[in-house]
Amino acid sequence: RMVENHARPGGGQRFRRSTMKLYLVQHGEACSKEVDPRRPLSEQGRADIERLAAFLGKAGVRVERVMHSGKLRAVQTAQILSQTIAPGVEAEESGLLNPNDDPRAFDWQSDAWDRDTLIAGHLPFMAKLVSHLLIEREEPVLVAYRPGTVVCLEREGAGLWEIDWMIRPELLGR
């Protein structure tokens, strides 16, 4: 990846990579509220995310930042994935990643980012965020998420986001 040298207001230098990747993951399949009101990952959900982590690790995916909502299933998803693709990186909880949050608030934060980042969250937020980043509108929904789906977006410098790839757990076998 290229590194660009940008002058910062007030002096000093800031180094920014010309390409950034954003990995947007819907948490794995969760237990029903009847089974566990905290809704942790189900056995299948955990297995799907572990398979996804192994796949991403073999593909050479690495991130420098991991974020998740405060809901247990998103925390568990982020923890499993970060063990493989972000060793040593402490996952951050964000109050902007809940199911019905406004993706415009999140986008405002992402403009300043220059580190490859994984975000584990929920529907409908994740689908709306993808649409917002790609076409600056929440609808139409451009990506059909299912639990454990990851969408990789990429942008050059401060340019527009593009879909690089996406994968669902069922494509990795069960």
C-alpha cells in the first residue's frame, strides 16, 4: 500500500495510506430470547464465525481497528474474528452501531479514518450503512446480509467507497 504524507493544520505531518478497507460484519446467528435473553451466539453462529475467521486469516486479511456494538452477539463475533485478523488489537465498543442507529452519524466518524477496520454489528444498521457509504442513501438496500456475512468496502484516499467483495458463512461450508 502506498503511504502519502499529508500536512496537518497547525504544522506537523500525518501519514495516510492511499487505500483503506472496511470489513462490515453482521454478527453470527444468535440464540433466541427464549433460550437466553442476552442472545449470545448459538453453537452454529459461533462455528460460522470461527470458519469465517479461519478463511479471512488464510486470505491474509489483517485489520488495525475492531469495533462492535455493546450487544453480546456482536462482542463475541468481534472477539472471535479479532483473534485471527487483529491479534493484539483491543476491540472497541461503539454506541453508534446498534440495530436502529443512524448510519450518517457513523459515516461522519469514518471520514477521518485511515486504518483497515472491522465492524461487527446488526441489521438493519449494517445494510443501511453499506448503502449510505456507497450511494449516500440508506435505501435501496444493496447487500442482502445474513448472520455472519462480511462485506469488504474499499476506498482510495478520501474517495468513494466501493464493494471489494462479500461472503456468507454458507459459502464456506457447514
